[in-house]
Amino acid sequence: MLLSRICVFLLCFINCSFSKISWPHSTSDFSLEGDYLLGGLFALHEIDQVTSIFTPETTECFRHSTSTSGYQMLQVMRFAVEEINNSTTLLPNVSLGYDIFDHCSNTKNFLSILSFVSKNGSIKPKEKLNNYQPKVIALTGPYGSTRTITIAPLITMGLIPLVNYGASSYALSNKMQYPSFLRTVPSNKDMIEMIIHIIRWFGWNWVAFLGSQDSYSSDGLKLFNKYISNTGICLAYQEGLSLHANYSQTLKKIDMLNINVIVVFAVPQYAVNIIKTAIVENIRDKVWIASETWAMNQQLPREPGIGKIGTVIGITERLLSLPGFDKFIYKDRRINGYSTESNVQSKNKTCNQVCDYCPLLTAEEIINENPSFSFAIYAAIYTIAHALHNVLQCDMNVCPKNPKAKPYMLLGEMKNLDFPLNGRQVKYDENYDPTISYAVVHWHTDVNPPQFEMVGTYDTYPETTFTIDNSLLTWLNNDSVPFSNCSVECKPGYSRKPEGFHSCCFTCTKCPRNSYVDYSRDPYTCFPCLESEWSDEGSTACKTRIVVYLEFAEISSIIVMLSATCLIILLIAILCLFAYNFNTPVVKSAGGSMCLLMLMCLIMSSISVFFFFGKPTFVFCLLRNAIFAFFFTICISCLTVRSFQIICVFKMAAQFPKLHSLWVKHNGQWLFIAFSSFIHLISCVIWMTVSPDKPIADSWTFKDQIMLMCEMGNAITFTIVVFISWFLGLLCLIFSYMGRDLPKNYNEAKSITFSLILYYLSWIVYFTAYLSVKSKYIMLLNAMAQISSINGILFSYFITKSYIIIFQPQKNTAAYFQTSIQNYTQTISRT
């Protein structure tokens, strides 16, 4: 009901009525009889200034500015129809006619549309599709998205195929709103994607977007804003201009913002104003990206001073020649050119089928006009013809006259079309949009006549490809690609720090050590390396750290382990020797059973050396020092008791007889060893439970290494353990010094002093190195300190006695020892 009222309203307020329409039998530019009529809408005139009119009326286009390109488009349609009518394979014995109107207004050219959808001068909106037979079977046009969106609802309500050649608004891809709309030019979405491809190809990110105040530009701007997200491109300036806007002020703003790439996504009238203003305002060295509406404009490249504004890169459909079109135009000019007959015929037709200037155009003027939409119009007519051919079930020779084709029948066939046309494949997707075949053209304005050179392509069939030949482009700025970025790109290893509103405006910060920047992931963040990786300052990737530790197979490790093995074997041999000669004076003077305990402790201490090699584990870290500390301390406590006993026997027994008797009676030496060992055991247990040595991965000492080692643990508990051992050693030194004048066979001062000094020096060297140097070989030095401590006692205390047992048996007798004591007594008595 609503559509019916709209149609009635429009019919009542149009000052050109259907009664004026007549169909002459002769051929004219606007009409041709045929079995099936096609509608055509072309802008033969353009309205320069829109005036507000408060009464409903149609626009008489012939009263406005002429548009030669619109007339050339009309001729392409006529050429295509004539070519199809002359074909013996496409629609044989079926003729196509046309009814063409001048469509110059966005909102006031409904007469032609109502004429197309009418049947015998009337419109019945509720009529069933099977009974609905409007004047035209399908139509093409008009040029421009706004004009198309205005008329499309009236066309599509009857599912009349509207095969458009010049409306690229992405909104028209919505089949719920525009079910019978089909186009032979890519949508704005494809054009915007192409523009973004070009911008990214040259590495620009600081661009301006200028358009007009219509659906074509507003749709393009929305899509541009949508698709540049996550591309690094910043839209620094955007504006939709009217015909009477301040173009000068707009361009000055762009120049002040240092924007060198300007996308002009507008219909020709606006684009012409922008470029002419740029010439007048002396805007220089810019890159102008032209949308397909004006990319092949024939007048602008001839403007004086056009070469100074910079480089113009246009995007247009891949230009294809139409064989026979030039011949058709020359023939048409000979028949209708410079004749008033065509004009008179036009006057007799209904309004907007009038073109006063058209007969005055030469064939060259028509042929040399902007060819951007020629193939699109040509493909639109052939699309209708192929769909009709299929609906009529034609073969190569004949088409059945019945049944009569209905418009909606053609629509179902169009989606499945796939046919070659002048070297290009014509096919449509689910939205009735065509395959994309764009060309990037470069304006050469320094030659006469100006030339449009194809420097790049973008195709989606049979596969998606995009390329630009940079060598074909000439730049005014030292022949190098102009710079159009908000900030200079950061050097490798520098992250971006946002500056201002736009993401592409930033300062550069050098990434610190052990971090890196990955531009493909996030150019604004310095990502930390993993613990197993490292990097220098200003890195773009992390390197894998080398894991180092004392391995069993290293030469130094093998030498130390062989030394420890030999040491253990020697200690076991001496233990056996002392056990075999247990009752001899040498063994008894060395301590008897006490020296056997010392040897066993030294053997156990030697075993701890083997825990320093291989990958550190918790058990290895625990045992390597704990075993040595405990058993070596027992050994030192034995030496201390042994030194004290000798002093007691030779010096203190006479002075303190009661103390000596108590010491002997209660086995004071064993009580001391047990007590000191117990105290030390408790300290070791506390050390190992409170804060034991544990394996760590040292990744901070060396930037390129992970050093596997054992952490010392709690310093206090460890100091207590070391202090007990060192204190016992100090007592031993004191006692041995006090007995320096004892009988030779009982004088252990030199040997004990040497062994303990070696012990202290070994560990002083180790602790000094541990505090000052970080290396895996510190652990090797620790093992060597243990071996050195054991060797000190072994060679100074046990080896000398073993030598007497084996090589000087005469000294291993009671008589020899008795003689030594007597000599000492005599010496003491004389003093």
C-alpha cells in the first residue's frame, strides 16, 4: 500500500507526463525498438549548483552543464546493443531495443524510472511477478551511488534487474534491501582495500581523506576508517566537501599537518575543484590518490600547473579496448553528426531525452573521453543479454519466442553467469558483485597530450594478486618516494612510545638488556626474554643461553676425580696398613684406634668430591659440602685430642695429677670427640634443614649463559658449621705448638701445623674466589680445597708414619720409643 501511494504521489507531481512519450520508428540516440527493451540512465548533463525547490517537480537536465563523458557512456550502450543484435550466436532472431534517459539529479529524475516500471502507462505495485511485464526487461545505470540508492527501491520492488555500471557504494551489496541490484564495477569496499594496499606498499601512514557530501564518499570514508585499523595507517585529516566549501582552507590545513598523501574519494565535480584549488594555492609535492570516478579524467591533466602539485596515482578498472567501438562512432557521426534532425527528434521526445550539444561532438572527442566505465557498461549490456539468452533457452541458432521472459527470471540467471568478454571473465559473487580487476595508473602531465600509464594491478580472479612497478613511477621530490609518516620509523631494537592521539605518532625508546621488540607482534612493547634466553640492548630477538655446569667429561673434572680416586685408594691402603700393624708402637703413638677413625673420616670426606660434577641436583648440593664438613671436623677433633693427650702425658700429668687421672679414667678423649661431633652434627642438621644448599640457575652473572650451581644457603648456619671446624683446628694448632719440644716420636707439631695451615689456606683461597669470581670452575676449586685439606693431613701425619712402618721397621719397636722417652727425660732434668 505504501509503495502504491508513493508511486501515485510521484505521478501526480511530475511536470512531464507520460502522454508526451512517443516512440518513433527511426533510430535515435535515446531509443530503439526491439523484442525486449533495455533501460539506460546516463548523466549527459551535471548540476553545478543545487537550488532548493519547494514544489515537487522533475529536473530538466538540458538546462544544466554538459557532460561529454556521459554521452560517451550512452554510445557504449548503443554499441553493445547493436553488436548483440548483429550476433548470430547470442540471442539469435531476438532483437534488443533501448530507452535511454538523461539522469542528472540525485532526487528529481523519477520520470524515467516510472516510465521503465510502468506497463502501458500505469503502475500496479501489487501485481504478481508472473503477470508483471514492465516496459523494460532490465536497465543499466545511473552513474553514482547516491542516484542509484534513490531510485533502486522503485526498481527492485518488481525484481527488475538493475545492472549498474557506476555505483560502488558497499550498501548496495545488501541483498535484503536491494534484491535485484547487480553491478559490473567493484564496490567501495574493494576500492578502499586497493587504496590501503597502495598506501602500505609505499610505507605511508600519515594520510588525508577528502570526499564529497554524498553516499559514495561517506560510504568510502566509513570503510576506510574501518579497514585501516591494525594496519598502522593514521587518518590525519578527513572532510566531506560541498561544491561551495572552502577548498583553499582545507588544503592549507593538510599542508600544515605535513600530510603528503591525499586520498580524493569523490565524484568528478568535487575532485576537479580540489585539484584546481591545489594548483591555485601552490600546494606542492603531494601524492594524490584518485578513486575510479576521476582517475582517468581527461581535462584535469591538461590544467596549467598540474605538474607542480605532485604525483597523481589513479585507480581504475583495468582498461580494455572495445573492438569496433571507434568504427561505430565514426559511422554514427556520419549519419547523425552536425545534423539538427537528431536534436529535433529529441525535442519531440519526453523531457530528459534532450541533448543539444551531442550532435556537435566530433568522433574524436567521444572516443578520447574518459574510458573508465566503458567496459563496465559494455559488460552490463552483455550480462543482460546472456541472462535473457538463458531464460529464453536459446541455442546457437534460434531463440523460442515463447514463453515470454519476465524481469525476475533474468535475475536468477545472472548470479550463475560466467562468460568471457574481451579477454576478461565476467562472473558475480553471492552479492552480485563482479570479480576485481583494477589498474593503478600514473598521470604523466609533462607530455602533450597527457598520458595515463598503468604501473600496477590488483586482481582477484583466478587468484588474488597485487603489484606495483616502482620503476615506472616518477616522483617530484628527488625522484624518491615522498615521506608521509607522522614519525620516522624506529631503528631495529627500538620500541615506540605513543605521542599524541594517533598511534603512528611516537618517539623511539631503546629496549633494555634481556628484552626485545617484535614489530609484527607489538611495536610499542619491549617483551622480556625467557629465563633461558638473553639479548643485548636494542634487540629484535632473543638468543638461547648456553647452559654450563661442571660436566663429568671435562678434562679438569676428570683430573680432580682421578685425584680423589687415588686419594681414596691410598687412604684405604694406609687404613689396612695401620690395622695390620695396630699393636706396633708407631700406630699406638699415632693414636691407635683414634687414627683408624681419622682415616675412615678422611675416606668419607674424599667421597664428597664426586658430588661436584654433573648437573646439580638437590641431593648432590646437599652432600657435596655436608659430608666433608661433618667427617673432616671429626678428623680435626681427633687431631686436637691427640695433641692434647701428648701434652697431658708429658707436661700436665705431674702438675695436675687429679685432672689427668680423671681424663684417663673417664676416657676424656672419646668424650671430647663425641661431644664435639655431636655439636657439629646438630649444627649441620640445622644448616641442612633451615637453608640447605640447593641448585639454582644463575642467569644474571653472564648475559649469554645459565650457570647451574649450588647456592650456599643461609650464611649464619653455614658460618656456625665452618666456625666449629676452624675453632677445633685452632685448638689443635695451640696444643701442637705447646708440644713442640716433646720426644721426636711423639712430636706432631710440625706435621699438624703444616696440615692445618694448608687447610686454612685452601679454604681462604676458595672463599676469596667465591666472593670475587663467578664461574662454574668455582665448584671445581671447592672440590680441590677439600682434596687439599685431606692431603694435608694424609701426607703430613699418616704418610710419615707409614714410611717408618714399611721402610724403617727398626724404629717401630718399643725399645726405640723407650730410648726416645729417656733422652727427653734427661734433657728436661738438665734444664
